[in-house]
Amino acid sequence: MKSKVPKKKLSAKDRDKLLETLATRFEENMNRHRGVSWEKLQSKLTAQPEKLWSLHEMEKTGGEPDVVGYSRKSDEYTFFDCAAETPTDRRSLCYDREALESRRANKPKNNVVDMAEEMGVELLTEEQYRELQTLGEFDTKTSSWLQTPEEIRQLGGAIFGDRRFGRVFVYHNGAQSYYAARGFCGLIRV
């Protein structure tokens, strides 16, 4: 008997609505992707329904994804979540499954590593988070968990970033902690 794995494909209506939203955001934020052609990007998007599904998940959870770069070498476009604050539907999460399972009481509903994987996206690295912050002012009231180096994670910690006082800060916390104002920003390459 075949197991029922959810399809990672959008209906035609959802696909068209998402492409319209992405096109509008693309036009309104040209500073994020100078030299990128929407027509070429749209062609790549429509040829990869699973990537469109992941972009839809980013949009559905409040991430406002937008293209922030293009690599000629790999012929890939990179999308980051570009919502001003970390997406509301991705907050109050600890860092990973190990951290979630280590909590004896008051467990959050999920963790960022598993949620990102379920959505088909990656967590931003510290370098990518700093790159995002050159495109605008993000996380001025919230913060975002970041991909944590293994040596920090092995010691029970995880890193997160935010913008305060006109500067970008990267801090550490116990991976099992979670806060109403901390979530994560994702990225996807198409």
C-alpha cells in the first residue's frame, strides 16, 4: 500500500496568484535584484512546481519572499524572506528537534529546523542574514534564528540575529529557548 505523501504542487489558481504577488513585489523592490529579468525568472519558476510550492509556503506564513540574487555559474535565483519582521506564523519555536525534545515543560509547537525542511527552504546563515540587512531594515522588533555552526550546537547553543540601534547583531541562546518575537527567515534557490 502506498503511503500518502502530500503533493508539493499548487493548484493553477494558487500558482497564478503567487506569481502575480511575486511579480508585484519584484517590481516594487528593484533595488533587491538589479539586472534580473522577471520574464526569465518566471520561466524558471513555472518549470519547477516544487519550488513554487515552497515559495507559496514562505508567502503563506508571512515571509514575503523576493529574489535577492542570481548566480550565472549555477544559473540559480536566490529568494529570501523579505518581511520587515520575522514572519508571525514562524515564531515561538525552539531551534531544532533535539532542543524541542529536551524541554520537559512548556514545549513550543515546533522547531525552526524541522519547519524549514517541511517548507522546502533553508535557514539563513549569519553571512546571508547580514546580506539581507543591506537590502533594508529587518527584524527591528523581532529576531530570527540562523543556521548555527555545529561546534556551537554541540555545546547546546544556537545563534540568532536582529537589528537594533541601527546595527545588525548576532547573539547566542540555548537552542531549547523560544520567544514570541523570534522566528526564522528562509531562503530558496530556483
